[in-house]
Amino acid sequence: MDKLIKRRDLDFILYELLQVEELARYPRFQEHSRQTFSSAIATAYSIAEQKFAPVNRKCDLQEPTYDGERVHVIPEVKEALDAFASAGFISAMYAEAQGGMQLPYSITLACYAIFRAASVAIDAYATLTVGAAELIHEFGSEEQKARYLAPMLAGRYFGTMVLTEPQAGSSLADVQSTAEPRADGTYSIKGNKIFISGGDHELSENIVHLVLARIPGAPPGVKGISLFVVPKYRVKADGSLGPKNDVALAGLIHKMGFRGTTSTMLNFGENEECIGELVGKPHHGLAYMFQMMNGARIAVGLGASVLGYTGYLHALDYARERLQGRNSKDALSPPVPIIRHADVRRMLLAQKAYVEGALALCLYAGTLSDRAKHAPDETERREAALLLDLLTPVVKTWPSHYALEANSLAIQVHGGYGYTREYAVEQFYRDNRLNPIHEGTSGIQALDLLGRKAFAEKGVSLAILGKEIGATVQRARKHSDTELQSHAAQLADAWERLTETTRILGGALMQDANLALANASVYLDMFGHTVVAWIWLRQAVLAKEATPSPADEDFYRGKLAAARYFFRWELPKTGPQHTLLRSLDSSTVDMQESWF
Amino acid sequence: MDKLIKRRDLDFILYELLQVEELARYPRFQEHSRQTFSSAIATAYSIAEQKFAPVNRKCDLQEPTYDGERVHVIPEVKEALDAFASAGFISAMYAEAQGGMQLPYSITLACYAIFRAASVAIDAYATLTVGAAELIHEFGSEEQKARYLAPMLAGRYFGTMVLTEPQAGSSLADVQSTAEPRADGTYSIKGNKIFISGGDHELSENIVHLVLARIPGAPPGVKGISLFVVPKYRVKADGSLGPKNDVALAGLIHKMGFRGTTSTMLNFGENEECIGELVGKPHHGLAYMFQMMNGARIAVGLGASVLGYTGYLHALDYARERLQGRNSKDALSPPVPIIRHADVRRMLLAQKAYVEGALALCLYAGTLSDRAKHAPDETERREAALLLDLLTPVVKTWPSHYALEANSLAIQVHGGYGYTREYAVEQFYRDNRLNPIHEGTSGIQALDLLGRKAFAEKGVSLAILGKEIGATVQRARKHSDTELQSHAAQLADAWERLTETTRILGGALMQDANLALANASVYLDMFGHTVVAWIWLRQAVLAKEATPSPADEDFYRGKLAAARYFFRWELPKTGPQHTLLRSLDSSTVDMQESWF
């Protein structure tokens, strides 16, 4: 569909940039080919176009309501999700033996990208179910898989992730919910949770909550947290639904955007019995949850990217059709489409550079996951895993900021109309504002990158990224084109400064961790811009090397123009960031509470 | 009130930074003193606190509705506006002989800032009325003043500005509404207008629309537009209301924010007679409107600033109270207020630097207007007028971007809570997103700055600003403090680069105006950062020179810390902007429609 994600671009990213066809050489994906990938993608477009996109605004205007007994969601949401599940998208990555399509993660992400562009709020129910299912698949017992996973993959049960408590927020060390062992090996769950997306509704037969809680006597902090499956309705041995667990909806949360997704406060076991089953080993809950969380972080980055992407296509369409002003001073000449005004083109070009770069980055992360799990070569698996780990905070955060900025520019292109609820772009902007917050705020991602990932394996992760970037620089340098040469030099320089800045910060971390980490957000932003510049150089090199059909020439010129924009307008912004970081600026550390 | 605008800061800006007491030496303000100024401000705080702030969220949740006959606005809005008018704020700047308070514009703006921080949507009705009244005051006939101005100043009639047409948008040259002369010297108005704020409601006895339209035979383009007073109800000679004019509400516009202000589509004279009176001379309408528009642009900048400001104070309050996480690794230690985390302090410091800088900039513009109109010395008047003209696009745009960014940071400080409608910050963010759009988009402001203002009077305006900045640099250099010395050097350097960049762009304007203006938005942003750096250096110098009472020490330290933040984190961002601008980068000009 024209205004979701440009199909030509998605194909370019998948088949030219990321060469996903190569994945079909792995034993895991040997039944696949470009044809099967493309057919899954076509199905995603078709359902997204017919069932998701047309309902997106209605979801926003008619938020879920709670009458004290039941949560009401407009029926079109269930129709959309049923279509999603029936087409096999919840189990897309699972083995054929499990009824799945055995698709690579990268292709699955591409499909999810399309749904999310059409309606991020409807898709959220599916995304949460996929994530929760994955946790049970990885760490649950065979019995749990039979009881919960199978109906989740079929779309009959939905899932949630239940981490946050009102008093603890991002600080999971402070989770207080409890799980008392019961005689039969199950647990009595008690506690209050907040911001639980998809926490209540009647879209599915059952809701499978994956809940973090403490078993009495557990160590304090993050090392004493366990993970439990807590179904809304208990499931009997024969798979039929038993009595309701005491998971009480304390209220719906009303958000700025993402309004089609219920966001809930849930009280577990406050009045009656709320029975949960331990997943895996006691006290390992957070490690398990982080497995899901890493996926969730990529999902957030992808959602942010495609909200920006669809906003860009809406703005582009508007700019081509809207007649206003003129390029000459002759008041009698006819008005021109606003895309003819340089400042409008600037706003479109910035959006293009942000969202196409962000989407490519997220799908690249998808291929890293595929390689990490399924590449036949062990070294390749290990390197891909390290690279994915390093890049996850960037993949989560960079699109959350820049694709949101793209949504703001899309509004600006629409002028006053863009500020009204008659046009889609204002909703994208509100929806996208959640992304820098959930699944670990940008600040937390920055600490993860600078405090952990950048120095993981004594710097090996960073070195792997450096090797990849170096290869692209070398390839670009082989071209006589001065623009490409200049981009390559700029990227090589940016990378050198990044590694030097990292070294300086690494030294500082030993001396004064508080000071070294104080400006981690700047580090993450600069890191992200450097990585996306690399993604753009890769695209530019391919565009230069292509021998396009006449119909494709404009497409490649567009890629070159966006790469040029990124190198001229965006990458130089990292200059002052390096300077600031190397100075170990202590402004935020020195600032005293009473001075505000 | 604690969360609107910090009173200590407002006093600092007015009395220490801008030395508004000096205005009392002008004949126009000779009855005034710090005491009378402060008393007006205290009244504004009191009404804003009691009548505006408590209603702000309700306005947002219960948008105006239209039942096909009448527009319904929650009654608290009328109460708030009645209190505003009764306290004399509509006529605050008018001569005592006219029933006004004869206050300087700067003090009036300070009062308006307080109301706008409390509820920008309610205040909009008042702001529009003040602007419309000013137009009639400046250009209307004595009869028009008696008929319309007097009841407007008393708050009995409200005003609007009616420029935009659906097909024309920002392109006022394409206004098509017509005004046919009638035998009695009045005109029949016909046309469709859109985005008319306050265009219909029952908050006042009458609504006075100031409408742009063309008299038959007028020249094409902007030189053929005239200005008309078109009252909702015609006003009889004795001042009583006559029949309704045919100003039909074609619909309410539903916006992302600013929801408490009706935004309307109006059809003039579509069915019955719609009678208007010409204001001033035919075909001079746009020039008159721009008089009002300049004020409106400062009003927008001020509104943006204080939305950011109140958001900052909300975030600060939250950060001081919210306990979460800890600075040590001991999981058993109690959680700390999040203001103890460096990244939260970064977000608060950025907000402080943006919003206190923005507010000071807007109020400075207010003093320029006072000096331009009322300074006894002619040279001072002229220089102040030129400086105000030069800075108006900056005053409109810089706060619209950076105080909006502050609102985004305020949400981020609140985490998940900030994204919900339970907290005020999400509304501020939505409300503020209008400001880069209305009263001339940021793109239009950029063209105004680079295409007109920067070279006005052959560069004299810019030279006047340079003189002012130079004086601050000199004063800062007298201090032995290394921080201040460094700020001064940085600002002197930034100014030199700005003037050089301006020279280069000026040369390019002669060669290829399209190319030279293509990156005007970057020029405006860089210009704004340089001007706000100057505002911060002025504040830092004063903080350094102050001999504060113990109670005041923290306040001045906060000013120094925010200045330091601005010079270390923000001003360096102009470096790559200068480089880009000087390169006359043609990326946006070269980009072809078909490449997107």
C-alpha cells in the first residue's frame, strides 16, 4: 500500500542491502526463497491495508472503555487481529512442525513493520503475544508449552509482559509483588502492576500474563525476581478454561497516543486466589524477561521507524497535491505544489533520511538475530550475537527520536491541517511519543550502551562493528565518485572519533563512573548517528553500483540524495558531541537540586 | 503560583536583566513604578491561579461542541475571561484616559505570560481580542473605535483575525474573499475562511472579525487586499446589537491540542447579507494586518516559552518527589528522588536553559517595543524598532522549537506517567505543537529573517544587534572568572561567524536567491541559538555581579549553571550549521520530486 511502507524500498532493504536471500542457505530456512519471503510480505500488506489501516483512526477516537465489569474494544480490532493470526503471523518464526512458517526473524520483522505502520495500536496486542509466547517457548516446561504456547500461536490466547509496579517504575530491583508457594507446586501471586499493555480485553479467549514477582526468602534486588505464567482464566488439563484467576483491572490508563491498545493497572490476588506457575528456575526471572525485552526493544525501534515512515509518505503525498504559493513573484501565475518549495523538500528529505535509515537499521538487526541463531558457522553466530547486543540500545532509541522528529516534520509539511485530527499525521506523532519511554527509556538505553555494551567482551563487539564499517568505507573508496569518496572519508573520520571518545570514556569509567556515565545520552545519540551514516553509505554504494532499469533510476537517485543529505546535514552534528564527551563535561553532575 | 512561572525568575528578568523600572522615566509611563508593575503581576498570578490553571485540563477534555445552532464552551472559560477583563487586562496597555492601565508592553506581556502558562487555550480568546482591538485602535475611524474598540477593551466584545482561506493557506496573495461596495459606504463580504480561532462561541456579547478580502478591481496579489471589520451582530448607532450578520459556522476544527479554543471554518455572506466596514484605506489591509501579526508572533513565542516553562516546573516538582532507583549498587538502600540521577538533571537543565532563555528573549522583545514607541530619544526609538523587527522571527520561532523540546523532556522525566492524561505535561506538549505552525510557520519566519530582516536598512539592524552583543561580551570580559571569560570568547566567535555567514549568504542572494534561501531554516536556528546565548551571557554576568542574600544564592548559582549548560551543550551546535550554510549546500534544491 502506497502510504504504509514503500514496497520498492522494503525490497531494496531486504534483498539488496541485507541480502536476505542468503538466509535460505541456512538449514533452518532451506525451504525458503525470495518467493516465499515475498509472498509472506504481500499477505502482510494485504491484511494491513484491508483490516488495520482503515481502523487506525477509529481506535484512537474510540478508546477502550471499562464499564466496571468488562473492557470494550471496538469490534474491528478483533477482526484485524483474527486475520493476523489466521494468516499465521503469530507463529511466523516457529518451526513448521509447530505449525509455523519457519520464517527468518528479519522477514517476520518486515511483515510486522507493515502491520505496525498500518496501526501500531492494534499491532501491539499481537507483538505482546509474540513476545510472551517466545518466553514460554524458550524457558517454559513442556506442560506449559502445551497449555499456553499452542493456543497463543493459534491466536486464541493473547499474552502480556507484567513488569512495572507503581512505586518502582524502571527500577525493577524494587519489584515487590510476591509469589507464595502452594502445596501443589504452583504459586499464589499478589501485587500491583501498572502500564500493562493488553492487560485486559475480550479479544481472545484467555490472556496469558508473564509476571515478575518474588518468592519469599529470595535475595534482594534483581537477583531475587522470578517469572510466572498467570492466566486470566485457569486452564484445565484438557485445555478447557477453568475459573477466573483474581487478576483485577484496577483501571484503564488514558494515554496521549497508542489509544487503541488498552493500558491497564492490574491487581493480582488482592481478594481471591491468583495462581501462577513458575517459569524456569526461581530467581532467574529477570534474565528470562530480558530475552523477551531485547526483542521488545527491537520491536519498539521498528514501530517508531514505521510510524515515521508512514508519516513521511503521508506528507509526501500531501506535498505533491497541495497547491500553495509560487516560485515566481508573479501573483497571477498559478500556485504550485508545495513540494516545489525548498523548505518543504528539506523537511521531506530529512524525513526520508531518518525513516529509511531507521527501517534499514531495524531490519539489519533482524538479520543479525537470524545469523546469531542459525548461521552454520560458529564464529559468525558469535559475532552476529555480539553485534546485535551492542546495537540493541541504538536500534531501540535512534528511531524513537528521529522517526518521531520525522512525524513532527510531517505535521509541519501539512501546516495547519497537520495539527487537526482530520489528517493522520497528528496521530502518528502522538503514537510515536511513547517509543522513547517504554521497554526501557532512552536514558536507560544510553546507560546500557555506554555502561555495558560498548565495553562488552573487552571491546570485541565494538571492534566487530568497526570491521563492518571499515569494509563499507573500503568499498565506497573504490568508486571514483567524489561524493561517495567524501562520504567514506567522513564516516571513517566519524568512526575514528567514536572509538577515541569511547576509549576516553572507558578510562573515565574506571576513575569516576558517575561522571563518565553522566552524558551517556549524548554518547548514544552520536553512536546512533554514526551507525545510521554507515547504513546510508551502504545504501549509497549499492545505488551507485546498480544498473537500474529506467523505471528504477529515480529510486536510486533518491537513495543517493538521502545519503548525501545525511552526510552533509546530519553526521556533522556529531562533531560538537565528541568535543563535549571528551571534555567529560560535569555540568549535570555539578548541578545541585536547590539551584533549579 | 509555583508551577506557572517562577516569580523570582520573572522578577529577575524584568528588574535585573531588562531593567524595566527605567521605563517609568518615559513620559508615557511616569505614573508607574516597580510597585505598580508588581501589583499588576500579582493580580495576574492570582487570577491565573484561581480561574485559569484549574480549568486547563477540563478545557482539553471537554472540547467545544457545535449542535448545529450554537457553540458550547464549558462555563468556566467565560468565568476566567470575565475575571481577566474585569481586572483590566484587555486594556492594560491603553491610556488611562481610555480606561486602560497605561502599562508598558513588556509588563503587559509578563502578565499575559502568566495567564498563558496557566491555560494557553483560554488565554487565546483574550490574546486575539487584544490584537484585534489594537488594529482598530491604530487604523480604525473614530466611529469604529467608538462602536467596536470600547466594548472590546471592556471585554464585552471579543475579536478574531480572519486571514486564512482553505485554498490559500500561508499564501495570502491568494486570498479570494470579496468585498462589494454597498451604497451606504459599507461592503458586502463573501468568502470562506479556515482556522479562525475564537471564530464562534457565546463567551462575549459580540465577536468582531477582522477580515481580509478584495474589493473588485483590486490589484492581484498582496497589494490588493483590504481589511474589514465584520461583527457577528451588527451594532446600531446607539451601541445596541442589531441583526446577525451572515457569518456562518461551517464547522469546528478538531485539533491535537489547544482544544479549549474554538477553531472554526467560517462562511461569510453565503446566503444572506454580511456587512463589513473598511478599516483604513483600500488595498492596505495586509500592511495593517502585519502590524497585528508582529504582535501575534511575539505572542506565539511567549506562549511557547511559558508552555515550556510550566512543563519544566511540573517536571522539576515530579523529579524532586518521585523516588526511584538509587545511586549506589546496594539494593537494600532506599530509593532516591529521580533528580539525583544525572540524566534526569540533564533533562531538567536543558529545560531550564531553553525556557528561561526563551522567556527572557520574549520579554526583551517587549522592552524593545516599549522603547521603539515611547523612548524620548529618537535614535533610541529607531534602533529599538529595527532590532525588534530583526528579532521578531527569532522570538516567534526559537521558543516554538526549543520550548516544545522542553515539553518533550518534561514528559520524559515523568516516564510512563508523563504519557498519560493524568499528568499535565502531555497536554502542554500537544498544545505547544501548534506554535511552529500558526501566525506564519517556522519556514516562513526563516524566509522573513534571511530574505528581509538580516539585510534590512543595508545591514544596520544586524549591526545594532552586534553592538549590543559586543557590549555584553566586553562586560563579561572584565570578570576574572574563567567560565565567564570562556563564554564571552565563545559568543564573540559565534557572532563573528554569524556575521560572516550572513555576508556570504547576502552575496549568494544576489546570484541565486532560490539557493541562498533554501537553507534559511538552518540560518534561523543558528541565529536563534546565538541570540539566546547572548541572553544567557547577560544573565550570567548579572548573576556573577550580584551580591545576593543567602536566600538568593541558589537562584544565582542556578542561572550560572544554566548559562554554562547553554554554552557547553547548545551553542557549539551552531558550528556545523555555519559550515553547512557557507557551503551553500544545494541538497534540497537538487532533490527532484520523482526521487522521493
